[in-house]
Amino acid sequence: MRRKLILWFVLVIAGFLAGFILPYARLKRTQQELSASTEQLGSCQASEQLSQLRDTATMMYLEAVQKNYGEAGVYSNQLFDQAQRIVSSTADPALRNLLGDALATRDQITSDLAKGDAAALSEIQAVLSKIEQTAKH
């Protein structure tokens, strides 16, 4: 009788542990999958931000080529505002440096576009080239 009682007790404990350990293992696996998905989402969002930045820089360049300096100035403001938001939210030091370099040209490009100076094209082209290289990586 005592053996049966001990056997039942051991079986109840084993059942309890099995009922606890299996869901715990499933929970850990689900947390790992969620973490991986969150990382992937962050990467996709960063890519999307860089694509938007590249698109804005391209539009600024096209408008400047067509001598629509007013429109190019609007795109310039959008571009540098987007770049500033990305710099303040990214943890990637290479991206920060690249966009920091682009932001350093803000005043010169804005000034040249406001004056209608064609010299802005070479500055815009340099910024666009840097952004394009970054967006490809």
C-alpha cells in the first residue's frame, strides 16, 4: 500500500512538472521568435526610411537639374528633416556619420537653392551619391 501511495505521489509530481515544463519551453521558443521578428521589423523600417530619404534626395536633384530651385528647396527641407530624424533614432554609427556629413551641407545647399545657383547641383549630387551607397548596403 505504501509503495502504491509513493508511486502515485511520484506520478502526480511528474505530471505537474510535465504540465509546467512543456508550456514554459513553448513560451521561451515563442519569445525567441518574437525577438527575431522584432529585429527583422526594425531592419525593414530602417531600410524603408533610407529608401524614402533616397527618393527625396533624387527628387531634389531632379528639380535642381530642371532649374526648379523652389521645388528643390522644398525637397531639400524634407531631406534634411528626414536625415535628422534618422540620425536621432539610429544606433548605427556608420549611418550617423554619413548622415552627419550630409547634414553638414544643409546650409550651403539651402543657400544655393534659395539664390538659384547651379553650384547646388554638385553638392546635391554628392549627398545623393552617399545616400545611394548607404541604401544599397
